[in-house]
Amino acid sequence: MSQLGNFVSEDDLETLIRERLIPGVILHVWCDFTTPPKEKFLVVLSTEPECLVCLISSKIHPFNQKKEKLVASHVELHRADYDFLDHNSYANCNNVYMMEIGEIVDQCKKVFSRIKGNLTEPDSGHVLRAIQDSVLVSGKHKKVTSASLK
């Protein structure tokens, strides 16, 4: 259990975590849907009706660099705005993934510091715009994200 768990009950810890899991929060969690599976920074885009996220990477993947529309759907996150990043990074708004909210809560219960912070207001707007403009994100996910990430 996280160090915070030494000071609050299990139920209170879960409540605290769920209150922090809002659109725009940045997490560092284990992702079994990446190749290979590994810990990644990600942005929560929505929590209802499903938990949608996009990944943060240190570089734009070479495949995406070949097409201007794909590059345009990456939002640069500046190290100066996010003290947990080691360098400028990119939110890849071309790919939206579903994650089980319970799995995220369980990971955060074990290590509360997996919750890193929130997107700045300008970056939140850039992420929303990039998702809306993406040629790869489904209309359903665009609609859910638009309603959640403001």
C-alpha cells in the first residue's frame, strides 16, 4: 500500500484517488496495451461512460512523422510546466485507449504518487483540439472527450 495508505483508511484512500481521477489528470501507470507492456505517462481524457486515455511519449514515433496530419495530433508538453517530466514530451492524440478505472485505482492505491498532476489549461485545450482534429480517433471517442475535457 502507498505511504499515504498508512494514514488513511482503505476506503478513504480509494475515495481520494477517485476524486483525483478527472479528465486532464496525468498518471504514470502500468499499461498492458503497449508493445511491450510498460509503465507510461498518460492523460486521462474521460472517466464516464468509460475511462479513455492517451499516451505521453518522449518522441513522436517515426511512423507518425511521415504524415503531417499525424504529427499535428501530437501536443508538446514542456518540461518547464510539468516537474515530473525529464524532458519535453508529446501527448499522442491520435490513439485513444480504454482502461479499466478499477485497475488505475488499484495501481494508485499501491503507489499514490502515480498521480502526477494535471494538464495546464492551455495544454488541455490543445489536447482537446488535437483529438477533435485527429483522423484516427473515432467519432464516439471525440464526442466523449469533448464532453469531458474542458
